[in-house]
Amino acid sequence: MNRGSHLTSGAILSAASLGIYAASPALQGAISYEWAGVFVLAVMAGSTAPDWLEIPHYNKQAGKRVSLISHRTITHWTLLWVLLSVYALIHLVTILNPILIGNAIMVEPWLKGFILLVKSIPFYNTVTLNSAQSDMNAYLIIVGFSIGAVTHCLMDMMTPKGVPVLAPYLFRNFSLRLVRGFTGEMLFLVAFFAAMATLVRGAWL
Ligand SMILES: [Zn+2]
């Protein structure tokens, strides 16, 4: 899928994140506006990361794009990005939870539900370590970057070339074979926008 489509999905994801942030005084009390902006930058960087991490360049002799790491292999390893985002999210919620409760900030029911959901992830208690509040910003960046990359992998999964889900090199790339060409990409982005808009609407209700 082309760079423009990935950046558009990153922009949709960023707008949705800001929409959810704007709906929640509790989140605004815990995370500053500046860091919400940094989160957006991390999402945008992450949404194209699986491609630029391959270190691509144009080979004049071959007359095509070549890359240091072969295309759609290790940098598109979907499971790895999912695990990284879950890991960072667990840490983020661990840090946010006492801040939200300690400051007696009114936590919206949906946010409480989301925190409970993250806490229900197996091994939550074993991963929970003495995460300092100062680490919060680092985890914000990792969460933003990795969910951007997960979105990238999901988009590439729609195309015939697919992505490695469980392990690159060991298994064939997995493809849903749903999107081919420009119209397919546009339809996918419209559907993604609708899904994100529904999510944001839920946070405002
Ligand atoms: Zn890609």
C-alpha cells in the first residue's frame, strides 16, 4: 500500500486519539496538551515505520526500489508490533491508574472500562513493575508508535502481498486479498474512518 494511504490512516488514528482525549477531562488532567501532541507525532511516525525501517532506496541500475531489509519481512512482523503495543499499554495504564484515582479526577465510565480491559490482559500483575510516573511519557511514545505500526500492518494485510503475522521467513505472508489498487485503498480508508468516528462518538456519549 502506498505511503499516502498509510499517512492518511495515521492522520485518522491521530484525529481519533485527540477526539478521545478531548472527551476526557480525566485524561487531560493526567497527560498535558504538549504530550498529546507528541503522541500524535509518534502515531504518524509509526504509521509509516514498517516501510522506512526497511531503509529503502532507489536503485538506478535496477530501476526500482530496493531496501536493506527485504520488503514486508521483519519490519512488518504484526505479532511483534501487537505485543509491543500491549506491553506499553499495560505500563501506561499502570502509571495512569493511581494518577487518575490519586488526584480524585472523575474518571469517565468508558475510560474506567478501558482500564479494566487492559488490566484483564493475562499476566497484567506480573508485568506490573515499579513504573515511575516519569516513565509515562516514554510509554506514551511507544504506544503511539506501535499502534501506528499495527495499523500499517493491518492495511498491508489487505493487499495480495500480505504481511508476516506469526513469524517472518518461517511462514508465508498472510493476506486477506481485499484491496487492490487505488479504489480498494480509498474504500479501506473510508471504512477505517467510519470505525474510528464510531469509537470517538462512544467516548463523547
Ligand atoms: Zn508496508
